[in-house]
Amino acid sequence: MKSPLRVLQFITPAGFYGAERWVLALARNVDAEAVVCDLAVTREGPEQDLTLAEFYPTDQGQQIHYLEMSGRFDFRAIRQLCKVIRDRNIDVIHTHGYKSDIMGLIAARRSGIACISTPHGFPGNTGWKMGAFIRMGTHSLRYFDRVVPLSEELMSDVERFGVPLAKTCFVRNGVDLTEIDDALETREKARMSENSRTVGFIGQMIPRKGLADLLAIFDGLFRNDASLSLRLVGDGNQRAYLEDIASSLNSREAISFLGFRSDRLELLASMDVFVMTSSLEGIPRCLMEAMAVGVPVVAYDIPGVDQLVTHGETGMLAPLGDKVALQRCCQQVLEDQNLANTLAVNGRRLVEEKYSAARMAREYESLFNELVSGSGKSLAGSGQVS
């Protein structure tokens, strides 16, 4: 019997958001008889959220490896990473994010194995120190054996960063429908227990998410219907700022900041409309999850989001920054149950057909095998990091 391929997923967790949930979805959906997916995470301090490691499956031979770091940029973790690769006979390292890209590439070259990066997005408006590391990370992508962005927009970004076209390929993002369907069982019960209709958002509270716009839009909706509530699930460096804004609004008593929640899918299932006010995304996982659960979605029309939402069919779109138009879209969904039902059914169908994690996992399994057999082995170790 053929031995399974050994892949090391490597990420420096910043919470339990899109990238971390993506890694978990892939691990849950690969064929465990064909691929053993270990996880390596950095441990950078007592405040770091390592929820991903808590949920990561270890029931079929997978292992979790903690790389100790003193601070955010401790490259001694590379030595630890090389030891994991050696001890576990890793064939491919798969990285997620600029820090893991830099360290993972160096470890792969030192160990003589293939390396893949999946960019989940590229932050903007950072300080000089973080900006320098991000530039190092984007530069390092040129030397990977494969770079596999999650969206066409990110494909354009990596081309702009100088990654050779021959090294890039596109695997469409996907969500774990088995996890989603478990949450669906609680949906009707959750809805029956609610006395008001809920507008919601799940994700990071960071500038590019545009959540100040969402607060303003909700305040306008609340003026027309005081039975509405807004639930914001997640955390981030803008939370205190957003809470200050919310405290000054007429709708402040109807707004809840719930922080990180392990029952996010159950909370999502109880929402009447999911609203995304981001200015920059890949193909957003939280939007796919909302559609998979059957919650109508409303969003700004930006690259990535437009891969999921066709206006009036799988969701509602408004021009970026047009709060009046976005509020009008929310109002339509809340007031027209037939429209809401149509968007929900079409959204779920789209995710089932194009964005399942099971389909995504099969494509990655093929890619891992391609790199390790023949053409992949010739790639490993061929690049020189400058």
C-alpha cells in the first residue's frame, strides 16, 4: 500500500478568522489515507489566539507542532521548523501569510522539500516595520514552487509582485459544508427564540472591513424599525474605536459586540441579513459561510465579493462607500421575504456547486502529488532566495 503524502500546514495565527478557518477546512476534507496534514503554528506570547490548534483534527495520525517565538519576528523558529520537517518526513510545506511564507520558504530550501504558498490577502496601510516584513513576504513568493491565490484578484496581485506565471495556479476557495450543516440544524430553533430581526457581521474588526459604515447603516435601519438588532462577532484593533462610535448612536442599545465566539455558525444561522462593508477582500470566507447557511447577504461591490454575489440573484450589492445604497439594499431584504428567500436559496446552491471545501481539498491533493512526483521534486530546491 502506498504511503500517504506528508504535508505541513504552517501559519502564524492572528486569531480564528478566514485564513485559520481555511486551514482547518482543508485538513478536515483531505483524504486522510492519501495525505497526512500536520499543523505548525508559532507561539508568540500569552495573548495570542491559538484556537486553530485546539480544533485541528489529530484523529488519523496528524500532529500539531508549536514553534516558540519571543515576539513577532523571531527567526529562530526556522530551526524548529526544519526539525519538524526532518522528524515527520514532511514532503511539502504549505504556508499561509507573509511571516509563514518567509520562514517556510527558508526551511523548505534548507530541508530540500517542495513549498506552496496560499495568499489569503495582502494588508495595506501598515507601519514601516510591518510593511518591510510584508514586502519581504511578497518578494519571497517568487521563489516558491507553487503560489495558489484564492481569487482572480489575488492572482493579479501575485503577478504584480513578480511571481512567474508558470509557478501560479488558481484553486477556488471553499467552505466546510459538513460544519455548516451541523449549524443549520439549530437554525429554526434559534430563529424561533428571537423576538427581533438581526443584522449581523462576523470577522476581524480592522480598518479594511469598513465597520464604521456598517454602524451608520444600521443606525439608519433602526430609525425605520426599532425592533432590529445588530450583532458584531469577532475582534480586532478597531473594536474599541467602533464601540465608541456605537455608544453615540440612537441605536446603541440594539448593538452587541460579541467578541470571538466558538458558536459563530449558530449565531450566523440566526441572522436575517449578513452585511459586509469591506474595501478589500480575497473571496471572503465569512460571506461564503453566510450563503451556505442560507442567510441573505448584502455587501459593497468589490473584487472577490463579486465572485460570489450577483446583484439580485445570490445577494445584493452597492457601490463601494455608498452607504445610502447599501442601506437601501438591506431594507429591501428585510422587508421583502420572497426576495430574502430567493437570495438564500441561490446563495446556498452557488456554494454547493463551486465553493465546497471537499472540491478544494481534491484539487490541493492533486497539486501536492504533482510537486512530489517527478516535476515537483525537480522544483524543490531549485529556487535561490535572494
